[in-house]
Amino acid sequence: MSADPTPARRAATMLSVAGVYQAGEMTSEEREIAHAIINAVLPEAELDFRRKLAETLKSAPGLDRGIARRLAEDVMDVARPILAECLSLTDEDLVAIIEHRSIEHARTVATRPQLSAAVSTALIRTDDETVVLRVAANENAAIPTQAYHRMLDRFADNANVTDAVAQRRALPVAVAERMTTVVTGRILERLIDKYSLEPARVSALIEHGRENILLTSFAPGQRAEEMRALIDALHQNGLLSSTLILRAFCLGNFAFVLPALSLKAGIQISNVRALLGDEGGRGPQQLFERCHLDPSFRELFLQLTLLGRHERVRRFGFAPEGWRTNVRPVLDDVIGDSNAEQAFEQRITEALLVLATRHTHGDGQEAMIGRRALGR
């Protein structure tokens, strides 16, 4: 190699070696020599030679992982065949490339015939529609429950993504139930039938899903009078429900909670604040009763009041950082278990369903209800 006078000649020699390498007819000693030649010439090789090298080695048996990684991190013309087909790249390699190279690199990784749970999760975390759609449509992609929830957190209103998820052969029950809140028609019917979902629970999930969409669709900085007009309209149409108010409280949407409680109780917002902040403890109880909220949610309301008593509300009336972290154990306690794979909004739904069912059936069935709510 050192006698070759030009980089082009050296690169041509490298390609010849790669051709023999790809044929798989080398001894281990010859393979080591081939690795050394490719590694020596690759840094100086021009784009066309690197592209041809990647195409030659994409399916080479036992390709050196270091060489595969160098090619996979190159520009897309070089990286594409390696990212799409090479089996020498480990999950660790693929995750690093997804996280640190271009979105086009990630999109190409998403075309691989098989995707492990770690790689699927990293791809979904890009929040790129093309990437997510490719993962969802790949039946050989292992997708953890938490990754499904992230897909739905980001793409619940994207019909292409939700259709691809709904058509997968098997979904975690919790994901199938959440899907009922974002799909309609025949897709909804298939989900209910395929997973034997109870119609009453599906109806409740759909209603909770609508409430969540309503509360999470507010733009930060919405004017107070616009919020009040929305709350008035909900109240006049019988839609300012206890679950809507409790959900807003769990989400830390105080811009909604305070005027809603004010309207329900028929008092000024300043008085609502005073009752919520009553250190004696009777204020929140009195406010709950005056609002005529569903008794099922009394204890949750009081616990949230305690959590929020010393919180400084951020601008635009939303809870500070860390609010959800503090609320989640409260929801876990209501449900009777923890589930880190469920999205926070889903934990709220589960807790509200457990409380409503517990109030109907009595405390003797708490454990059974909790397990059912978690889809176990």
C-alpha cells in the first residue's frame, strides 16, 4: 500500500480488498490485514470511493464494527446502505447515531427490517413524523409501552400514525385503550373487538380523552377573559364536570381551575384563593362542598390543595416545574400501583376512573378495581 503513488490508486486497492472481504473467503489473518488496509485508506478516500466501499461492505459477513460505525457516521450518500442493512452495527451504535447525527440518518435507521426496543425508543424520541411512521408500520419493530405513549403524546392527531399503530398485530392493553380516545369508526370497532374492551370503560376513556384534549389545547398566554368565556360556555352546557376540574388541577392548569371553581362556587377568585390557602384546613373542604363537586374526588382534591398551597404559579397561570413529579405519587396511591410506562395524562385518567368506580362499588373492591384500571 505504501508504494501506491496516489490516493486514488490507494482507494482503488481498498475497493478491491473490500470486494474480496465481501465474498467471505478470507482467513482470520487475511481479514485482519483487510481491516488494516481499509482503516488506513478510508480517511483520505474521496466521496465516490467511500460510497462504493459502503455499498460493497453493507452485507459483508462479520464486517468489523469500527469500520461499519465510521461509514455509518459519514455523509448520507456513504452512510445510507450501512445504516439500512449492515448487521455489524450494535444497538448502542445505532442509538448513538440516531441521537448525534442528522435526522436523515435516523430516517434511514428506521427502514431497517428489524428494530430492537432500544433503537425503536430512540427513533420515536426524535419526534419526527417520517421516523415515527416507519417504526409504527414495521411489525418487526419492538416498541415498549412507554414509547407508544410518546408516539400518541406527539401524534395523536396524525391519522397516518394512529392508523399505523392501530393496525399492529398486538398492542399493550393500556395503549389499545388509549387508542380508543383518538380513533373513530371502523378502527375503533376493531380495537374494541380485538382487545375485548368493555364498552362502558371505552365510553369513559373517550370522555376523559376529550377533556384532556380540551385542557392541553390552550395556548400559553391566553387572555383571562377568553378563558372565562370558555368556562362560562362549558358551565352553561353542563360540561364543566368534576373530572374536568380535577384533571386541570392535576395538570397544574390553575388558569382554568381557579375561575372554574369561582364559577361553580359563585364567589370571587380572590375568595377561592383564600379558601384554598386556609391553613386551618377547613377552607378547601368548604370550597369543594360549595362547588358541588362529585364526592368521589374529595380526597384527591384535598391532597392536590395541600400540594399546591405553597407553590408559586408560573406566568400565565400554570404550575411550576416539578408539579407533575409531586402529583404522580398521589395518582399512584389512588390507583394502587405505579407505572412509569404510562404517560402522566393517562395516570390522571386511571386515577379518576378508579375513584369513580370505587365510589360506586365500595372500598371492598379497591384492589380489583385498581388492577382493572391498569389493564392487568
